[in-house]
Amino acid sequence: MFEHIDFNYLLATYGYLAIFIGCLLEGETILILGGMAAHQHVLKLLPVIGYASLAGMLGDQLLFWVGRYFGARLLPRLHKHQATIGRVTQLINQHPTASIFSVRFLYGMRLVGPMVIGASKVSPLKFFCVNLAGALVWATLFASGGYWAGEFLQRFLGDLKPYRLPIVLAVIVLMVAVALARHLRAKNRVSAK
């Protein structure tokens, strides 16, 4: 079924768009795959980092403004996320700059965090600058991680071209498994209280 798919063509043609859209929504999986594609010279590492940084920053900016204008009404309705909202609020009160920078790295806070920060009345200019720096660091770390994962796999498998689809599927399955394990652990913590 997949033997007729030209994976190189798809990556070269739609890779940067997929990275932009994936990082606008969430991003780590697609960013790791983008780094691996850069290692294989299908994409270039700097544009992967650039598109991912831009998308990650824009997504958080949008959520910031949602929090700024609708946070007072919206956040109390997010019943499942009240513990996360409380943690982000506490982090903002204690370390506002660090919370803006790190919220994208903290599991479970990526979507709610920027809304809480927006509702907290942090300066939009401060959020923009620190968010941009955080997005650049985030994109660089994950894309580089994917690049070095490609290097590691190439040492063991040789030419990765025949293994690209299985590698993509394995990375996706691994990221889903990690997210599911984190979700179940968080759910167990909540039910144990």
C-alpha cells in the first residue's frame, strides 16, 4: 500500500507546511520528524526551526489574546484544567518571565498556560518578547533532537531512506504512548486525591 508513496516528494513539497501547522497546534512530534528530515537532507534545519518557532509563537500569541479578552469568563469553565490553571497562576505570580518562557515545555500547560498568562494582565510586549525567545529555544531543541536522532539511527541502520515510513510511524507511536502515559499518571494523581 505505501510502496507507491514517494515520501521524499511529500516531505520536500509539504514538509515545511506540515511543520508550521503541526507546531501551530502542538508540535513536538512533527518537529522531531522535521529534524530527522533535515538530517536526511530532505528539508533544511534552519527553515525547520524558523517555521516551528514562528508557528509556536503565533499559536501562543493567539491563546494569550484569548485569555486577555475572554479569560475571566472562559477559564472558570475549564473544569478539567483547574489544577493546571492553579499551577500556572502560581508560577506567574512567583516568576512571571520564567513562566512565559517555560510554559511550552511543561506538559499539560501548553494550551492553557498562555490563556492564563493573558488573563493575568502580563504586558503584551513582555509576553511577545519572552514568548518569541521561548519558541526559538523550543524549536531549536526539538528539531536538533530529531536531527541527532537521525544521526543515531543512521549509525545503526545505514541508509535511512528505506526506513523513513517505519521511523515516522515509530516516532508517532512513541509520542502518543508518552502522552498517554502522562495523561494516565495525571488522571491517577487526581483520582487519588
